[in-house]
Amino acid sequence: MGKKNLKNSGEVFIDRDKLFDLSHKSPPSSSEVDAILNRALRLKGLSLEDTALLLQIEDPAELQKLLHTAREIKELIYGKRLVLFAPLYIGNKCSNNCLYCGFRRDNKALARAVLTQEQIHSEVVSLLKEGHKRVLMLCGESVENPLDYFVEAIDTAYSASDGKSSIRRINVEIAPMETKGFARLKASKIGTYICFQETYDPVLYKEYHPSGPKADYAYRLTVMDRAMEGGIDDVGIGALFGLGDYKFEVLGLMEHAFHLEKVFGCGPHTVSIPRLMPAEGSAISSHVPYPVSDEDFKKLVAVIRVALPYTGIILSTRESEAIRTELFHYGISQISAGSRTNPGAYSHEQVHQNEHSDQKEAGSQFSLGDHRNLDEVISDLIDEEYIPSFCTGCYRKGRVGHDFMDLAKPGLIKEFCMPNGAFTFKEYLLDYASQATREKGLKLIDKIVNELDQKALKEKMTKVLSEIEKGKRDIYF
């Protein structure tokens, strides 16, 4: 099957009937669960059928086996590090009418804005002053924020500085486009290109996307093919849980990953798993069609971790502090922190371009569940003995795409993740952290280094950490 055929045939790798049948299988026996989890521990991933069986687990004892295995696999591959980033919304004008989104075109109550380059610069400086070094840049789909504007915004963000640091990696989440557009993004030195399918069920997709460019299910589904054809090394897929049956959506994510692996030899760099949260002007978001309980949410995170062990799993601040902390154990490897989902919010500017709402700040896409600032998130991560990481070493060393997967699949990537994460963590502690966070963070780094078995690594890390103490920055293996 040639790649060109995919552009207008979005269901070629999503067989709705097959996924529906698999998502309604009977719960597995204890021996079946044991056999599947033993296969998962080989770090080779799982088949669609094995994944479907794990999604059917109902017995609490079997669920605990799954959660334990997910935790073990996550630590085997990534160790105790969690990557931190902030979303940067540069515009909320949108021509789509997605029923679940606050940005949807028909939401007349929302104050709209498209940030100027000067405002984008201010936003980035504000994020840098908090200690961020990685951002996810995104905006609504509108003729008022075309690709030229977005590319300029990337340049603006990379050029910003707070006098101590600058942004080291910009991931992007924008609407699907043609291959030549992705080639331009590649030339802008982006990191990962992210796009959510929202729901992999084509019937529900049509219902939730009544108008606008996003209404084309097939075009959105095949976006990663065009992105990778355009030279993007790392792509991130996702589903918005709550729009459809969560079991079906997880299987859709798996099929998408299998498709990319088959066609391009490289699966997704990340998988995002947001749950539908209330959004201004969206009735659906307040009455979730297919609610996902906290217990089912933990299960689906664990299933994705054991089924796609090499893939980063991203958790946003849609979720509460409590559930986020718990999910760190079961597979999450990247989190947003100190997030805002309305343009201009980080620099606290009153940004508005809506003549009917000139007393309002630009509106948000959805409500947040975790309102802690970056320092508070990092302080709590230290208490759990996680390494908060702003690392961009793999990206800048060229360990992307196939090269990254070659290290991630056998669990070798943590040989870079742990030390590089510790280096960026120490930078944060010295340059931005509160005194209390700094003190306990430095103690955690000392503990991690002292417990290392590898003498050579301990010596290398000790040397670099000493150099950071003396003022050197941006050191990575």
C-alpha cells in the first residue's frame, strides 16, 4: 500500500468494526494476564489483541499486576525522571466548530486574540523567568494565524532570553497541512510535531466536528504521514478521552502507532492522553459523552505504557494534582506545569481583539485541574524522588526518530535521560528555585549520584555537576 494512497483514505489503518469487536472482548483470566505481562517485560511492545485483553481487566488483583508492571517498565526505560514543559498559546481564533472546545467558532462569548510577535516574546520571557526551557506552541486554526505567522513566532520564541537562559526546544501543535508545510516547520528547528485525532471513531468524529477544516477525518488521520514525509523526525499522537469508549480509543492509538512503524520504521515519539474537561461555551464538555473514571484512567495509562514501552506519555494540567501524582508511577514520562491555556496569560497582559469583550482577557481552551506553579510542582516531585528534567540533549545530539527509538526500545535511553535530567535540574535549582526547593533538590541530586553503581558515570556526573555549580550551563551527554 503506497503512502500516497493514504492521503484520501483515512480509514485504511482504522478498521472501526475490528476495533469495536476487540474493545468488547471478555475479561482475561489470571493466567492470560500473567502471560501478557511477561511478554510486556521483554520491552518489545504488545499486539493489538494483547492490548485489548488488558483493557478488559476488571478484577482489582489483576489491575494491580498491570499497574506494577507498568511502573517497572517505565523505570526500566526512563528511570525516575519526568520531563517538564509549558504550553504556549499564541492565538485562540479558530474556524473549526469542535463541539467540545472552548475555542470553537460558534462560541461567541469567548474573547479572541492572536498575539503579536512582541507579545509572544513577552510570554516566552515570563516562562523563562519561571525556569522553563521547553515549550509546546499552539493556536487555533484560522486564516489570521497562517504558517508564515507561526514560523515567525517560533523564531521569536527561540530568540527570547531572560538574561540567564533561552528556550531550548519548541514542540508544536497546529492543524494538519501538506508535506511542504511540514518541511518549513522542520527548517524552523522544531522538536516534536503533535496532533490529536481526538476520536478514532469516524462516526463519532463526524458528530463532534460539524464544520470547519477539521471536519475531514481522513485528512487529520493521515497528518503524521505527511509530517514524516516532510522530514519531521518525531511526531506525537493523542486522543481526547471522553468523546468515545476509552478502550476503542486506546486501540486506535495502537493502530496509529503500528501504522507509523510499518510505513516509516518509527512509531510515535509521544502519546497524549487528555480527558475531556469543562470548557466555556461547550455543553458536551460539561456532560461528557463517555466518562472515564480515575480507575479506568489509571488502567489505560498503564496499558499504553506496557503496550508501547518506548513511547513518551504526556499528561497535562487538565488533571488534578492528586491524580497526576499517582499516574507518574504508572507510565507518565512528560508533564506540563504551571500551565495557562489562554493567550497572554504568562505575562499577565490583557490581550484581546474582540470588540464586544474589551474588558476581558483572551479566553481559555479548557479548565485546569492542577493550579500549582512550576516551583510547587518541582518541590512535590522532589518529595517523590523524581528528577524534574528540562533536558533537550537527545534532540540537539541528533538522537531523534529512528536513533531515539533504537535507544528507547532496549531501555538504553535512561543512560542519557538520568544524567542530562539531573544537569538541567541543578540549573533550575541554582537559577530559579525557591530556597526550600533548592535545598531539598540539591540533596536529592547528591543522593542519586552517591547511589550510582557505575563508577565512570558517577565520576562524569560529579564533574559536570561541579561545573554547573561554578556557573557553566547547558551541558549534556
